[in-house]
Amino acid sequence: MSPSDLTTALQWRYATKAFDASKSIPTETWDALLQSLLLAPSSFGLQPWQFIVVEDANTRAQLREVSWGQSQVSDADKLVVFTTRTDVTPDDTKRWVTRLAEVQGQDPADLEGFGKVIDGFANNMTPEQRHAWNTRQTYIALGQFMTSAAVLGVDTCPLEGLDPKSYDRILGLEGTGYATSVGCAAGYRSPDDHSIERPKARFDISEVIRTV
């Protein structure tokens, strides 16, 4: 991909308001977008999230009712709900260090120091602050997903206009240690979407980016 290809894809992307419910994302493309979620960066590599792909039409209809009736929830080919760990505990750290050692062929004992660094950092926050920290990580994944989709010619719309507690209830998240943060619809824009022809409006680059 050339630099101009990237900027063209980002110019093409917009928060799609109306999806064509008859169009599906090809399997190979969707698998790549799932990989973009799997490979998303997070602080210490903790991955304090689960991404729920909601395919059941009845569930999506229920979610639409608690999303201000936004049509993207039910009409887009895919709906991803980004959920966040509500805390960071020593058990979370141990699970990650164990996995890291397994993948990298190390003795978990050699990573105990790394685990202590994570726990020390997390212990300096309240549970509410740890939840907020985790939520910020989740938005990194959202950004990577949306950018990857744009590069592959797939439309997306991030969805914060929803009732997180109702989502948690409908998706069975209560008591699991995960809570809804944000949603994202993915598919292909409808030709009837009134936003298609609107120029992308941004402040001048000199106002947004400063070099020191």
C-alpha cells in the first residue's frame, strides 16, 4: 500500500448512517478484520477486552431498541460490541504472563518481574480508575478496526449512542467482569445514505498538528 492509497482510504471513510442490509462482507475480508481486533495494541499487552460479534437478528433488534433506534445496529452486515474488563487483578496479570511465556517459549518464572510491574502500576489506581484505563485501551482497538476496515473498503460506524447497562443485560455480561464500552457497525453503505456526498470537514492541519 502506498501513502496515497492510505490517505485515499481515510478520506473515503465516514461514519456510515445507512447500511445496505442486502450486502455481506466476504469471509476473507471479515477474517482479516477479526485479526485487526486480535492484533490491536494495549498497555502492557494485557488485552483487557472481549469483542462480541452479534449475529442473532432478534438480539440485534433488542439492542437497536436501546441504541436510540439507530438503524446501523440491525441493518449493517456485522455488529461488534466492544466490552471492557471492569478491573485489573493479579489473576489477570498472571493469566497474561503465563500466555506470554507460552507463546515466546520462556519460563513463566522469568517474567515474574514484569508481572510485578503491571500489578504495581494497577495498584496505584482505584477500581474505577482501572476500569477507565481499560476502556481507553478498548478505544485503541476500535480505531484499529475502523482504519483496517477503511483500507479494505468496508464501511463502519462507531456507536456510543447506546445504553451500556441494557447492552450488558441483553448480552449476558452482568457478573462476568466485562462491561459494554462502545459498538461498531460494519458493512457497506446504502446509496440512500445522505452523508455519502458530504465533504469531509476537518480543521486545517496547522491547527491540529504542532511540531516542537
